[in-house]
Amino acid sequence: MPLFDRLTKLNRAFTRLVLGCVLASASLGFAAESGKIDFNFQIRPLLSDRCFRCHGPDAGARKAKMRLDTLEGSRKELDDGWAVIKPGDPGHSELVRRIFAESEDDVMPQPESNLKLSPAEKELLKRWVAEGADYKPHWSLLPVGKVEVPVVKKSASKNPIDAFILAKLDAEKLLPAPEAARETLLRRLSLDLTGLPPTIAELDSFLADKSSDAYEHAVEKYLSSPAYGERMALDWLDLARFADTYGYQNDVERDMSPWRDWVIKAFNENLSYDQFITWQLAGDLLPNATREQRLATAFNRLHRQTNEGGSIDDEFRAEYAADRVNTVGTAMLGLTLGCAKCHDHKFDPVTQRDYYSLTAFFNNLDESGMYSHYTHATPSPALLLWPAGTEQQHTELKEKIATSEAKLKSNTRGAEAEFQAWLKAGEKLSAPKPVAHFAFDTVVSNTTPDSVTATNFAKLVDEPKLVDGALQFNGDNQVVCKSIRNFTRTDEFSFALRLKPTERQDRAVVLHQSRAWSDAGSRGFELTLDHGKPCFGLIHFWPGNAIAVRSKQELPLNEWSQLTVTYDGSSRAAGIRLYLNGAPLETEVVRDNLYKDIVHRAEWGDMEVGKVYLQLAGRFRDSGFKSGLIDDLQVFDMALTEAEITSSARGTPGRSGLVGKGSSEVPSATAFADAAGGTPARQYYLTRVHQPTQVALAELKKLREQENALINDVPEIMVMEEMPVQRVTHLLKRGAYDAPGDVVERNTPAAVLPFPKDAPRDRLGLARWMTDRKNPLTARVAVNRIWRTHFGRGLVASEQDFGSQGKLPTHPELLDWLAGWFMDHNWDVKALHKLIVTSATYRQSSQTAHELVERDPDNTLLARG
């Protein structure tokens, strides 16, 4: 068939196939002139560098539906017996025809690509096809198998490392350099293992020691030095993106030094490398996890964080999870996983689904997308770092609190006879007295009076409107009540108010005592409408250090509702009660983990201490009560009982408040004798009348205050902690947080190693996958970094990229032997350092002939020190 006719039947898009070629380094010993061509070391780098962008793993960028990164793709059949690559038949392989074509419209690479193949490169590709166009998985994804140590002259070899180096030098017809001078050796050893030069005394002692094991003694001494851990930690801290500031524009200080100190300690105590990374990935998930194991997980929280105004919480939570994946990829796997965030990886077999399946492991902690600008709270989840003796004091206080709470229950049972007598006497309930009451009947000069204290006024900001004896808000204005004191997490308090929502909002602030929303981590307390449902919470830092409950019932639109909130000072979600028109609301727990105070403190370095006030209907950078009306706010410094709340709202729903504008008639206790088995009346009696219970409540409050004062000054550090219900993770289209695609489950890239069937689908399972003997990357990456510590560059120069775009190993057999040895010796880091520094290769002199420097300027052959 004429050439023109045959070409017209080919897929037109294939005419844009870009073929480039970069020959592997001659130092690898895989010269094309001798022996069979090696795909991984001679052909794959060529295809990866020039072809994979358009014909590689990324399906979204793939042109003409042609793949050159897989065996199946390269064998695609064309017409008339031709194929993209036809093994053993260059004459019917379109790839060969294109690279030898002379027409600018036909040749590949196309001239506008600025890529050009030399005659030798073209012949290499042609010869590869003629030899059968063998394909293999990428070298770094092949299992770490057993490698035989080469047989060399024993006189020049001190351990197996030398055998691999000498075998390569023999092939290159080179000799190793002699051993360096003893003072040079000690200086090299000291700097590599401790980061410090040897002292004069150490140098004199070493030079005076003529024993055969003097050098080995020096190795042991430096490996046992505290400075060893500091030296090794330097590299790991860089990999882990350690910093004592949050980064971004404000770069506020944060203290992550406890994790840094743990890393130093782990190296000094020679924690095995598999445990070293397991603790950091999932120490909190280990059985009976210790404080150190939980502290190690701070590794995952070292990413940058923002507090910039206008930042979107969901966006930055997605960024933080992505950062964890990227860091694990480069630090532990030597893979550029971040390249698969927006699309399939263009060079390596990592899909976008793989990326977000990995993200799902790191996307299940109760964190905020922003740290607090106005407070110095530690973003949750956090680990308390107890000073010596403090934790025991805290434990004792918690035990006393539990005993006191049990005593209260005992009082309840023991007071039944007295309660029945009181009930029979028909005693009246005393109306609760508020500490502040704003009726909102009048507004003068943008202020409205407090009817409890005539000298107190609430300030109207941005002119809320007075409408029929109530205030109407537009979502941006608010009322500020400066006269009301700041309540703490150990205080009892209650609020009652009437409100009338007129439109359904996703979120609407009704009342709060805080400086800001996310800009302050919501520090304080807040009453909001969450899709119309009342929600109340007390917060040190949202979301992980807070308690909150939400009503299961929405408030009606365009109707007045009387809403009452009570809190009992217990720091538990169960201590919050919501009432609608005097009746208890059924609620669900949103958060239940408040363990530090809810006020701004100068001791913490918080801003605007003493300037945080009770406010209505709006908050800085939050969603206000748009078009809603509020009336008759009352504030109480006690947890109101159900009887007190119900008695004030008997009759018409939405009636004015507890002390309100209507009738002041106070019912007797007998009115509640039959309600809920008499529980409201009993609760009122015990709380307001029964003296032993009142004494016990006072004792309990004092203990809670002591516990609060103690724990408030305990420092914290960000760590990992799983949420009880796993957060759903989506594949994010184009990597955008607001473009969720398919739901993905936790999984690992199958091209590396399938996830073990018997491992838990959590970070601990991921750590086990990472340290599995069959994982081809973890040990290779680790030994390569340790090698670089002593030789200035790794056996793989691109130590963070073991993928197709990374550098090839200069001594692949040695790399695999070291990786296998490392795993076989229980991932012993100090033992690996010792193996390397006691080799003759390490101990060579750096002085050498000029000809060798010219031949091997980067010392990749390791013929000198």
C-alpha cells in the first residue's frame, strides 16, 4: 500500500506524538554498544522526559489516546500490520518511522517543541525496538530483592559496601583512593555524626590511640553523643517543614519545640526507623498510646496555617490535608504526590483518585482552617504538656470533682422526705432575679437602658431599628452590652430573650460574648441559629476545645419565640439546656470537649483582654441576624431551673420573659408536682431551698475553679486525633476545595503496593503499609538519605523524587542491598550509620589525580573521599 494511503488511516492525533531522548549516564555501565538495552536505565528516562506529558499516566492530558508509559499502550495496533511499537520489527513501528522522518509535518519530536534527537539517540530507540522493546515497572517500584555481594579483593574491602564500589571501579578500570589521614578521618566522622568538629582533646586522644579498633571506638563515641540526635534531627526537621511560626503573611509564633525535642530524643535512643515513622503517622492510634507516641504525631501539624481575614475554613482544611499527603510523599516515599492533586500524575503511576484516597487518611481530625488572630489558643486537636507533678494534681482534682458530683446525687436521694413536706406546704416559687434586663422599649442616642441597674446602658451599633418595642437588625448591625461581666466555663449562667426570625439563614448570630468568629477561634460563648435551629456553645478554640448543643427543632419564621438557655458550669454539653416558650427542647450534641477557659487572658497573650462584651445579632466577620427582631433580653448569673423557666412562660407561647412585661404572678410548687414525675419541682427545691445541696454546689464550684486555674496554664501542642465519625473525603476537581467530585475511600497507590487486607483503614494501617517489607520505596528512600549524610549526595541524587523524573541510582545494586540490610536489621539507624562510616569507601582520602576529577567531577563512582 502506498505510504500516503497508509498514513491517512492512522489516528491523526498520533501525528503530534512527541518523542525525545536523554541517554542514561555512561557511569551507570549500561552502554548501548554492549549488552541488551536496559529499559529502566536507558529508555524510560527518555520517554518520561519527552513523552509522558502527552502520552503518559495523566488521562486528562493524554493525546490521541496513545500511551507510552505502559506495555499495553505501546503495543497499540494500527493498520496494515503496523503498531505504535512492534517488538522486533522497527520497519513496522510508527515510533521508529516518526523519529527518522525528514518532513517537518511528520517528524517527531516536532520542531516547535524545541526537542531534537541526535543520530545516536535515534539509533538507540531503533535498536531497543529491534531487541523486543522490553518494558519493566519503574526501577523504584520493583520489590527490594536479595542482592548478592560482588566478589572482590578482600584487601581493599572492609565491609560489603566496599565490594559494590570496587566492582564498579574495576569495571571502569579505576583504583580507590588510599585511606585519609587520621586527623582528617576524625574531623569527617565528627562533623557527619554530630555536626561539630572534634575538640583538640578528642583529636589528641585519637592520634595517640594506636589500637586496631581506635576508629571503631570513635564511631561508637560519636553515635552515643547527645549531639548525634541534634545533627540527625536537622535533616528530618527540614523534611517535616518544621517551623516555630505559622507562616503566611502574619507568620505568628507557635511553639512546636516539644516535637523537635522528641525527634532528637528518638534519634539518640535509636528508635527503629519503622517505629519512628509509625509514631509520627499514627502514634495516637497505637494501643494504649503513650504521651510520646501522641506527641510524635505533631509531625502532621507542622504545615503552614493562616489567619488572614476572609480566609475560608473549608479551603484551608483541604490545603492542610493536602500538605500532609505531599510531605509524607517526599519525606517517606520519595514520590512527588503533589503532582496528582489536580490531575493524574503526568510521569508516575499515581492517579488523582490515589491522591485523594491518601488524603482521606489525613482528613479526619477536628480542626479549623484558621488559627486564632485575637487569642493564642493552640489549634485543636491538641496535647496537654503537663509540667512535672501537675498532671497528678489535676487527676486528684478531677477525682474530688467526681466525688462532689456523686455527693450531690446522694443529697437528692436523701432529701426526698424534706422535699415532699415542702411540696405539701404549697410553698411559692421565688421569681429569679436577672443581673441585667434590656426591655428594648426605648432608644435614646443609640442606647437602651438596663432596667436592673439604671446607670447601665446597651449601645446600638449601626442603628438597629426600634419596631413595636423590639429591635430589628439588618445582619450587619448589633447591640453591645458592656455592663455584663464575662462568664467563665465554671460559672452558672442563663439567658432569656424573645426573637422573631423573618428569613431562613444557613447561620445567624443571635447572641455571643466573644471578640470574633474564626478570627478568635470563637473564644467565648454564642447562641446562633443553624439553618433555623437554636445552637449554643462555650468555646476555648473551635471546634476541638468546645461544648455545643443544637436543637432538633427549627424556630418558626415570622413568629415570636421565647428562647431560654441555661448552663450549669460543668464544662459538659449535658450542662447546656435549651427551652422554647418554656418547654425543654430536644437537642443533639455538636461538640463535647471543653477543657480550658472561654475568656481572654493576659497570661495567654490574648488580645483585647477586658474588651470582650456581650453582643446581640452580629459579630466580626460572621453572619448576623438578618431582618430578625429581638426583644426583652434577660441575663442571669445562675442556671435557671425548669420550674422557673416554665412558670414564667405559662400561657401564651412567646409571652414576654421571665421577669417580663406581663403578669408577675408566681405559681406554687404544687403546680409542678405532677410534671415529669415531679422532677422540675424537685430540682427547684434542691437548688434553691435545700441547704445541704446548696453547700455541696458551692463546694463543687470551688473545685471546678481550682481545676480550671490549674489546667489553664498547661501548655499544649497540635497533634493528631481521629474524629469519632469519619469525615467524607471527595476527589476535588482541579484540586479546588469547592469542586467536590466522587467520594473516595482510604487507599494507597496500587502501583506502589496494594493496601494490606488485614490492616485497619486508618493512619495506623497506612503506617503498616509504609513499613511493610514488600513496600519498594520506604527503605530505599531512608538509606539513600542516610548515605547522603556521609557522601554529600545520595546514591539517588534526587532524594525526594524516586519517580520517572528523578535521577537514576548510580549504584542500583548497592542501594537495594542497603535497603534489604536495613530492613533485615530491624530498621536500625545507628547500625546503618556505623556500617557506612566503617567502610573503606567512606574512609578514602579526597586527594586525587586531576585526571580523575575531570573524568568524574561529581565523584559518582566514589573513587575518592
